[in-house]
Amino acid sequence: MRYRIEHLTAYAYGQGVSISHHAARLRPLHNAYQQVADFQMKVSPRPDKLSQKRDYFGNTVDFFMIQDLHSRLEVTTVSHVTVSSETTPYLNASFPWESVRDQVKRERTEECLHAYEFCFPSRHVPVKEAFREYAAPSFPPGRPLLEAAMDLTTRIHTDFKFDPKATTISTPPMEVLEKRKGVCQDFAHLQISCLRSLGLPARYVSGYVRTEPPPGQPRLLGADATHAWVAVFCPGLGWTEYDPTNDVIPTNGHIRVAYGRDYSDISPLRGTVVGGGSQRLTIGVTVEPLDDETPAPAQPEATPAAPAQTQVQIQSQTQTSQTQTAVSSAPAPAPPQKQD
Amino acid sequence: MDETLTVKPEPGKQAEPNRFQRWLKNYRPEEGVYDELLDESGAIRPGWSRFLEQIDRIRPDDFSERWHQAQRVIRENGVTYNVYGDPQGTDRPWDLDPIPFVITQQDWQQLEKGLIQRARLMDAVLADLAGPQNLIRNGLLPQEMLFSNQRFLRPCHGLPASAGHFLHFYAVDLARAPDGRWWVVSDRVQAPSGTGYGLENRLVVSRMIPEVARECHLVRLARFFDRMRESLAAASPNAREQPHVVMYTPGPYNETYFEQAYLARYLGLTLASSEDLTTRDDRVFLKTLDGLQPVDVMWRRVDDEFSDPLELRSDSRLGVAGLLQAVRAGNVAVLNLPGSGVVENPAIMAFLPVLCRRLLNEDLHIPSVATWWCGQKPALKTAVDQIDRLVVKHAFEKGTIPVRFGGTMPAAERAALIRQVERDPFAYVAQESVTFSQAPVWSSQGFRPRRVSIRVFLVAHEDGYQVMPGGLTRVAGESQTAPGISMQQGSGSKDTWVLSEEPLPAYFSKYETRFPIVIRRRRVHYSSRSADNLYWIGRYAERSEFTTRLLRSVIIPLSSEGGFGSLTEVGPIWDLLCQLGLLLAPTWRKEPAAQGIAALENALKDAVFNEEMLGSLRRINGQLQRLAASSRDNLSLDTWRIVRSLGEDLKRPAPTGPISDMLPVLDNLITLHAALSGMARENTTRNPGWRFLDLGRRLERATYVTNLITLVLEEEEPARSTCLDAVLQVFDSSITYRQRYLFEPRLLPVLDTLLLDSANPRSLAAQIEELDAQLAALPVEKNRAFFTEGRKVTVRALAQLRTMDLGAREPDHEKQILYEIRLLLSGMKPQLAEVSSDLDRQYFSLLQLEQSTAETRVRPPKG
């Protein structure tokens, strides 16, 4: 399946920004199952410096810096991607989950060493008894790993309510587990917590998903958004992906952008600014299939129309350091940064 | 472990039980502990006997007196250690014992050999973990050691080494076991602290007993610090004749800020925190008054995960965005490399013997404290089985759980601890508890034994590592069995003396001679933050002095026989104190009896001594002292001492006696202020820093003249005339006035003296002239077609003041003049504010911190 993906991230600042640094992980992955025919990134205002590196997990990071005064930043990427991940694995043909757990821990093959790193807690993924307990019904002794993981995926999909208002970017998975509410990122972190609490290697995948318009209606531009799901490792089979938000095994309806231990490793756009004041963030993603329009069978069901652009009002959390600007007639109050 | 490190008693020494009684009569070493001073037979060990021989020549009274002086120096130099969460405030005075820890050079050289080996080993381990990770692949280190270690920072993986080393600064905490062998208690890898405290200890103690140091052939530290300079310069990736090296500090609230500022000054480095630094095009720059200046080498004292908010912790306010990219691009050397914290943990100690054999093909010379990392099955079993005699610690995170001694724990607690360890074995280590050796500390009754450990420092250079000949000896409290391992835990310290057999040739620093001499008339880099700090020091100094003068001029009449009645003579001064928030309700002037004299006196005492009160003298002086503390790299020791006295003198309860008791206190403060402004005038080079200090002072003083004269003009006659004497006194202008006018103070002549006469250094005109001259000399003012906004103000105000004429020939004319003066004064306030905000725009706005942007939350395909 071929796609054209357009992804806009825009920041509007309350005050001018005199310098900003950003690190973007917006390039779709290029590998055996997914080929990137073309990738363009447009940054406005024009950055002074663009550079690239591969991060620890193999994702490409684009760094850029802007040092002209600006009050708006727009990053637009356009990717042309062919996804050829047609088949889903035979879930019951995988090893029992306990043997995967033990093998990954024991073996020092490149493959296992790499996977083992994803068995440990990371910033957004705690390893706790509570997660193990939640996951336990899906993991009876001897059950094939991939089948058990699918069962867990389905249970999360059933037990948890999709609710963008229930959580924020920093809601810990423990709270998500208690509230039974959240968004795809929360579900992904939760599922990874469950898997790692069982000693299994699980990683976080960021990317896009193709959504289908309701029957008879044209596709809504910008309705799509960045998405997140998980992947589980099984020796010999590599990484198998699961999307707990949609209760599917991602195939060619999902476009992969980056892998990491959790969101904080691969956040799509990370930055620092000097100045700026309040920030208003706008994100818009359009995933456009370029082949015929027949929906793939394993895709999520139709959803109500979303607003054309998702707007998030975010107050800047850190105050800019203000310097004293006036000689006060009553000089008693000290300048803010010098006070005790 | 080399047997030679165990010191054998020298024959012949035992036969002198009565020597050094003055020092040793109360020295009762504890059994079962290695005693640094006495061997098993009670004889004095060789190094110590040489030391005692010398120190015994000092008369007892003389020694006490010298020690008393030395302690005063420590206090006045403001040697401090910030303890987080200390209710006594952040600055804790440095606790030093006058008796050094003594070790012979022969013993020391054995130790050195082992420490250099360990540094090479750590360097090799870091090189592997930051790169190919073969140690993990080959099974020499368990994978979990790396993967469950929160200090393994993935963005730092692959950063390049500088000058061939991953490890540049390294420190080791050592303890001596009962059998005399040295053990490593902990490794300090990511940003080791203590070198500066060690150096300061040396300066204090060697100045206190110089003859002892000389006669004992004390090995000096100068060569080591030269090596340190060389090493820093050699790490520079850029071909510059003299690389720009900065001390990258977390700032004044950091626990070891004193040391950072101290070392920066000693080694000639620029002290720079995140506000001072920025990156452009993958290069690091210092923000200076002359714009951005490139930085080549950074001695990092900020923890690695806080050092770059773009790639590491985004909530860090101590970091420099883009720092890692600059390191990757090879444009700056950061020492130690961010990410080196990965080997700063007790768990790795369990693997060092094997790693040493494999990586260096040598046996590990100095053993570490026996350590079991619970992440391995057999080790976990040992830990659980022997928990009664072991200490359980977190494997990778410092301070997250208190160190637990299994033996002293109630059974239920011990069981809970075991469960905790079994549940998350990777996170814990068990260690044998260390028996520290004891060494003498001084008391007025002679030596007393206390437990000690020593922290030794190493620095990388081209041929390997250099060990500081000495170090920081830390001393446990009385009846404690271990000195605090982290300096946070607060323990005493000692200088560490390595004694050579032979007299030492004089050493002259060779560092400077490597570079051709360039005559400079200005400092190479003047950071904007330094200027900003000095500007505020100027303002607070003036604020303090002026408030002192105001209060004194009110207290004088109150304590005279006139009492309440005399307050009419200081009406506007009282009003100004009310405006400053120091005195409440000016209603006393209408009905003085209503408030009562006691209430009035208490209010005045509060205005001086009450720290809770905004604007009180104690509070202002405290702020001044804090500002000065964060500018230590720019202030002379003498200046610091004066500022410190201003702050410390008020840290006591208000006198309970009559109000006149406060006058000597205030007089003393005025004298200190005279000393402070004298330092600024006579002892400070006319560089940009001095200009900002002066600008702060002038702006503040100009504001006060303006405000007080405005209040004078609001008074009605006859009060307006009766207050003039006091007003002249506030501005120290009584004598000037009297010498010129033979009559009692009258309005127009007073106004001329205080506003227009620029020959009077306290007049408004004098302040504006000085402001104008200082602004004219600042970098921004040069090379531009038009004046800056601030300069426009001073030029205009100066013209206004110079063209004003107060000569009143007719009674009506006086009214006209007063009208003009009121106009002048009301215009002056906003103009002074403009000067201040323009300084801000021109020089300090660069100092804004970087903040992280809101992260894009991953949004769902649904909804």
C-alpha cells in the first residue's frame, strides 16, 4: 500500500522567541517492510542549521535551530511511503511466553541482547506487580506468546475507555490502570508496562494510521493524527506489533516512524525556546492512500468526524526569567530573580 | 594488595612513651580499628612522629591562638558547603580540623599506583560502554548492569572522547581496614567534587603551621593543579592558542558552588551556568558584554542528565540546549563526558577485578569493598543469607533508599527488606560494612581519635593520570563509625599531608610559560551574568547604606531629651521610611501619644533586625550577601569580607535596652559601607564589571535623592524648614552646607546642595554625571550613530540640571523655582526607570533561560 502523509506541527507563541532548538523524529522508517520513496521537511521560519543523526535505537533525528526572532513555528513533513507488511503471523505458532522470557534473558545473541534492553523499566513505563496482575489472565502457563499478547491487546481495548480528557502527557500508567481511561499513547505505555512486568521485551512504536471515512462521505483532511502502539519480541519471529487502541495487529494500514522504549525516547518533535511566553500547539496529520480505496480488512471501524485540526492550548510551564525593568519609586521589592 | 602498605612499627620508637604527652595524653585508640597514629605496640608511626616532632615545638597557647585565627579566616573567606534542606540556611561553614592526615611518600606512592590503574580501568570501561559494548557481548558485565541502570543515558551513547580519554576527572573514596590495607569505598566519576575544598584546606593549614609543613617536607599541590590546567587546555578540539575553558556550574544553590567558584578563580576559568551559555551551529558560546564568545572546553559540574534539555531531561533548568550535538560535532570538549555517570555506582565494584584482568591484563591493585550485585543469583543468595553483616544499598541511584544495615534491623523490617530485594534484584547491592581507620583530631585536651576516609583526586593527561598528592580527608563525628560518604551528610574534614623523605626543590609553575605573553588591558571574557550580578550588588549596597542612614537619622532625635517632640524635625524621613514599608501608619505625626513610644521603638527595631520584614536592614544585607556569594569569582576577598560583615552583624536579636543602643550598630554599618565603597573606588579595576557595580549604585542613589526631596517639598512650613538639618545629615552634606552658608539650613540653598551641585558626591547632579560617564564607556554605546535610550536620558537630565538656576531675588520668584523643581523631580523618576530598563535590554536580556516547548501529545485516530 502506498501513502502520502502530510504532518503539520505548529507552535504559536505569546511572545517572540529569540532562539529555538528542535529535535524531530518525523521521518518514517525505511526497512524491509516499509520503503520511503520521498521525504520532505519544511520548517518555517527557515532554520539556520539543519543536521541529522541516527539515535541509539536506529531512528533518524533531524536537528534544527532558528535564531531569528519568531512568534510562530511550523514544521511540515510530506512522506511518500510504501508499506508491504501484508501478513499477520500465526499467533499460536510462537513459543510459550515463559520460554521467550527466559531465552531473551539468557542468550547473548545480537537479536536477544537488543530485545532484552526492552525488558526494563523506562521513564513512562514502570514495572510493577499491579501490571503483572492485570496481564496475568492473558498469560496462563505455556500459552504461545503472540496469542497471549493478542489477548491482552483485546482486553485493554475492551476494558479501557477512549477519553482524551482523562489524561495528559504526563499521566503515569498506574493512574491509567486505575481510571481505565486514556488515549492511544496511554494504552501503549500501559500494555508495555504489563509485558515488561512479566519480563517480556516490549517496545513503543510511533507512527500514523490510515483511518477510513464513514461510508459515503469524503475523507476528512487532517482528521488523522500521530498514533502509537506496541511491539513484542519473539526469537525467530522478530517484533510483532499490536495496536491496543484499535484491537488489531498492524499490517499495511499502519505507517511506522520510530521505535523506542517509550514516548520520551522518540517524541516526534522536541524543542527548547528562549522567550515565547504562552504556547499554542496545533497538529494536523493527513494520511492519504494512493492505491485504490478499498479499505483493508484489519482496519479500525469508522469513527465520528473529528475537527479538521486538533488544537491544544498549553500554558508554558516554566516562566521565562524576567529581569527588573523599572526603578521603582519604592525600591523595597527586589527583582524577581534576585529575591530569596 | 601490596603488603608494603601495611606500616610496620619502627624499632626504637616504642621506648618513648612519654614523648608528646601534651598531644597524646588523652589519645585512647579504639580496639579493632586501624590507628593511623599508633601501631599495635603503641609506638608512633614514622610519618606521624616526624609531624609531632615539628608541631611539638609550637607552644600550646600559640597553637590555640593560630587555630583561632585560622578558623576566623575560614569563616571570613566564606568557605561553605550548601546542604540541601538545612534549616539553618544554605551556607554551612566548612568544618576543618587543624591536624592533617599524615602519610609518608613511600606509602603514598603505592596508593598512587593503584589509583592510576583504577582510573585507567574506569576509562577503558567507559570507552567500551559508550561505544561497542563488547563487555556486555562477551559476558564480562551482565546485560542488566547496563540496561537496568538509569544512568545509562542513551542519547550520550557514541559521544567522542576528548584528547584520548573518556574519563578526565576522577575521585576515589578510600578507607583503611583494621589490617592496614586500603579499600575503595566509592568511585566518583561523573562530576567529582572536593578538589577545591582540598586546596582550601591546604592553604589554611599550611599558613597556620608553615614551619611544620616546611620541616616535614610536605609535598606541594601546585604541580597537580598545573597538570589540571594543561589537561583542560589539551582537551580543546579547536586550534586556538589559549583555549577558552569554562567551569560549567549548576549555580549558587548547588552544594559545592563555593568550590566551583574557588577553582574557577584559582585556575583562571570562566564560571558559567546555563544562563551564561548558548549553542549556535553546534558550537557553545559564552554570553558576554561584547556578544557571544566561543567556548572550547567545559569542566562539567552539572549532572549529566541535566546537561542538555533538548536530548536529556527536558525539565532541566541547568542545561544548555544543543550541548550534545556540539560535542558530537567535535566542537567542544565536555569533561567528564555526559553519560559517564553510567559507571558511578557500587554495583560495578563487583566486576572490577575481572574487568581489570581482561582490559588491562593486570590484577586490580586496590580492592573495592566486597560487593554483591543482587542481579546475579549467587550474589543474591549471599546477600540474603548474610544480610545480618551486610549493608544493602541501591545499585544505581544515589540516595533513593537510605543505606540499610541488616544487622541492626528489627526482624520484620529485615524480612521486608529481603522481599524488596528479591522482587527487584537488579536494583540492589549488598556490601560488607567498612571499618574505617582512626586518626587524631585536635581538641584543647589533646588529640582524640576519630574515624576517617580520604578522597583522592586524579586528572587525565597525555601519558595517563596524575594523582593529587594529598586530598580531602573526611572525619566522622564523635562516636560515629564512618564519615558521611556523601558530602551532603555533613562531616568534618582534614588536610592530607604526603611527607617526603627528602627536602623538596622549589616548584615554579610552568604552565603559563607555554604560551607567549600577551599584554592585556582588559579581561578576555566578561559574562553578561557577572555584569548583571554586579549591577544588583551596587543597587543593594546603596539600598542598604541609605536605609541605614534614614533609620539613624530618626533614632537620633528619638533618643534625645526631646523624645516624641523631636520627631517633627524628621517628618519627610519618616514618610520615606513609611513609603519603603519599614514603618507603618504615618498617623503618629498628628497624634503621637496614640501609638506610644514603645510601639514606635519596636517598629524601629524591627526595621533593623527583623528578617521577616520586607526591606528591613537585615533582609537587605542578607540579599546583598547572597548576591556577593554568587559573584565570588568577581569580588576580591577583602570586598567579600566587608559584605559578609554587613550581613552577619545583624544576625542577632534586637537589643532589649533603650533605642539608643541601636546607634552603635548603625554607626558600625555606615563604617562598613564606607569601606565597601572605598574598595570599589580605590581597589577595583575600571572594567565593565566595575561600571555595572557603579551604575547600580548611582541609579539607586539618584532615586533616593529624588524621592526624599519630593517629600520635603510636600511638607508645609514650618515643618519644611525644621527638617532640613536632618535631611542634610542623611546625605552626609551638613558640613558642606555649613561651610558655605553661615545660617541655619534654608530651602533653596539646601536644594542647590542636594540636587544641582555636582561637586557634592551625594547630589542628584553628581549621580547623573556619573551615570552618563559610565554609560558612555560601555561597549554598546561605542560604534553607533545615536545614543542608546538610557544615554539619551542621562544627557537630557544633565542638561536640565546644569541649566537650572535657584538664585531667588524676589519672594515670588521662589514659588516659581519650587514649581520647576517639582516638575524636574516628577519627571526624574520615569527617566531613571528608563535607564534601568535600557540596561536590561542592551545587556541582560540575553540571560533568559531556555524552556522546553510543549510536547506534541500523540493523538488518537479515533475522536
